[in-house]
Amino acid sequence: MDLTQEILKLKKEKKAIILAHNYERPEVQDIADYTGDSIELSRKAMAEKDAEIIVFSAVDFMAESAAILNPQKKVLLPCAGARCPMAQMLTVDEIKRVKALYPTAPVVVYVNTLASAKAYSDICCTSANAVQVVQSLDADTVLFGPDRNLGEYVAEKTGKKIVPIPEWGFCPTHLLFQPEDIAVLKLKHPDATVMVHPECSSDTRKVADFIGSTSKMCQYAKESSFKKFVVCTEEGILYRLQKENPAKEFIIAYDGAVCPNMKITTLERIYASLKENKHLVKIPESVAQKARVSLERMFEVKS
Ligand code: SF4
């Protein structure tokens, strides 16, 4: 059986679209209708008026956001085990605990959260628009979670007081990038420019020439006159960067920077998902309604 052909056939029969995050396996990115970061994919999911099914090749919170924003469509997560560990780090109880200490401070949650946390927030953000979202709020103190590093970056850029919720939230993959490894690569490739994701630690961000989300990195790589880039984010992005810029060179700053949760989706799982309508993402409407408000507020912020 030619898996690719079978997926394409099923996709057409079922009026489905396949979305894949930039960190997914190359073959999954290749079969997708759209590849992007969480904000690009959420926008695509909303724009696809004719699609009845969205197969979201990524992790749990992204598929949840698509389901929240597209209640009339079926959203499928090919592998139920594709769960982002960072998204599990922010609980509603933690938000309530910190909110009690800062009752007037707005709660901003990174989209890398479960629907329940989004429902308890004032507004969501992604790594592409976190600075603009916090800047848009009429408040000097903001509760922000779950990624402490992204929160610190936002504080640096906005000058506002960011209270991290929880205090210790992090992405295990982005913490693998260390300034010492980048220094070695810079010695080997003095003509390279260093792109760093804001989920990396502040020590790593300090040695960056460019800091941005994966979509911003793709844009920077395209527009920059540099020919060589040291990249500090999950290694899956290299596939898209190289495809879009065949004449440029991309070097991952740490060889083992792999998010296993992003690699768990395979073509076999996408096929099974389309064939058997699994795994359908279901969010209780009471939670979805509130979470939708936070996501929609984010889309209203210009970035
Ligand atoms: S790369 Fe980090 S934030 Fe993204 S899904 Fe993996 S663990 Fe979560």
C-alpha cells in the first residue's frame, strides 16, 4: 500500500486538511496542507471554511486550540500520546493561587497550555506575539505562564513586571541549548548568525543575533543577507528552513534537540486517524467558550 496516496485519497473523501507543526517529521510536513507554528496553524484552521475535518499533526494543546476555535469541525490528534510537558505545568489551581496574590493583574497564558488554563486566563499569546500581547495590556504587572524563559524575555522587551506562573515552567527541549555549544560553533563558523527561540534560557538568549518564534526565524532566514545560520530550536525546523532556502546553510546548535512528543506522529498514525476518526479532540463547551474568548482576544492584538 502506498501510504501517501492512501492518505491523500482519504483526505479528499473526508474533506479533511492536514496541519503540521514546524517540529514534525519531514514526511509529515511534506504531506501536510500547511506547515507552521501554532499561530500560523490556528489561523489556517479558521480560514479553511470548507474543511470538515482537521488532522492536527502536533501536540495536544495545539489540537485543543484548533477544536476551541473551530467548534463546527472535527479535530483529530493522530497520536493521543503527543502531549507537551510544558502545557501540563500550568494548572488552574496555580493560576488561582497566584491571582489571589495579585488580584488586579491580568493573566496571560502561552498557547502551550491546556484548555482549562486558557479558560482561566484573560488572554493567550504565542512566542510570535507574546511581547505585543503584554504590551497591549493596560497593566504594569502581568501574571504569565507557563514558560518562565518566555516570560523573562517579555519582561526585558516590555519593561513590565512579569510574575511567572508557575515559578519554574520550562520546555525541556529548549533548555538543551547552551551558550558554550554556541561559542564552539561560532569559532567553527564565524560567518554564521545565531537564531534563538525565546523559550531558551536567558544565558542562551544573550548570545543570539536574532530572537524569535519559528515563524519569525523562517522569515528572518529568508530576508537576511546571511548565508549561514546557527539554530537554537527543535531540530524539525531545519527541514523547512532548508527547503525554503536551498542556497543557505543551517546548523543546529545542539544535536539532540528533539522533542519526542512532536516526533510521535507518523504517516501510519495519520492514516489510521483519518480512516477511523481518531483521536477526536473533545473540550467541554463551558471550558471551550471561555478559552475561545482568550484566544480571540489574542487575535485582535496587532503583531
Ligand atoms: S518543543 Fe517544548 S514546548 Fe514544544 S511541544 Fe515540545 S516540549 Fe512542548
